[in-house]
Amino acid sequence: MPEQNSNKNPNKVLLHRLKNTKQLTLVVDGKNTVALAEKPIFGLSVTVNEALKSKLGCLLMPGFILGWVNYLDIKSFACISNDNIYTEAAQFIHAEKNQLLLKTPIKLVALEEDMNHSKHLFTFDDIGNARNDELA
């Protein structure tokens, strides 16, 4: 049975955490502007896809549109673990034709509500090391 974890969960929703996974938060560097919307917002560095709200607790597969970027290099993103270790976000995401796309399967854990202020976009489980029976 999955562990229950509510760390970094702004909505105080009880979420299930998979065993053998690493929880990471996708962040963007501080000079960029961020918002949540259903389509790209002109003038912002990053628009996070509002569809993520309905995907909390779900597995997201490669190719899922996480959002849109406006003249922003993928090196402006990073992933932070719960113990503050930074990982290159390019392991998980890539940009193509101004779309921010998922590169590997993840489980979406939490969506940051004040992402423009915090620069934290969302928290996810890297399911690369999860067992198949946990993903069912």
C-alpha cells in the first residue's frame, strides 16, 4: 500500500506516495514570470497548463503538455528533492515549439498555487524506480 504524504501540499489534500520513488519539485529561476492558464499567456516566461489541476495523483506520460515557454531555455528549470538536492530538469522535461513537454513518466503529487512568487511549479514522483505493481 502506498505511503501517505502531505509535504509541500498547499491544498492540504492527502496524497498517496509511491514507494521506491524520489519526490521532486520543478522550479524555474527567479527572474522568470509564471502563471497557470489553459493556453499560453503572451509576455510571461512560463505558462503552466491548467489541465494539471485535474491530474493530481495521476500518472502523466511522455509527451504530456505541462505548459508553454516564451523564449526560455530548458536550463532555466531545475528539480529540487525534499533534501534540497538539485537535479537538471532536462531529465524530465523538454521544450519543443514553445511547448513544455514531459520526457519521462511521472506521478503528479501537488500543484503550487502561488507559483509566480515561489517559482515552484509542481511536485511529482519520479516513477523511474517504482515497481510495476505500485503503478497499477
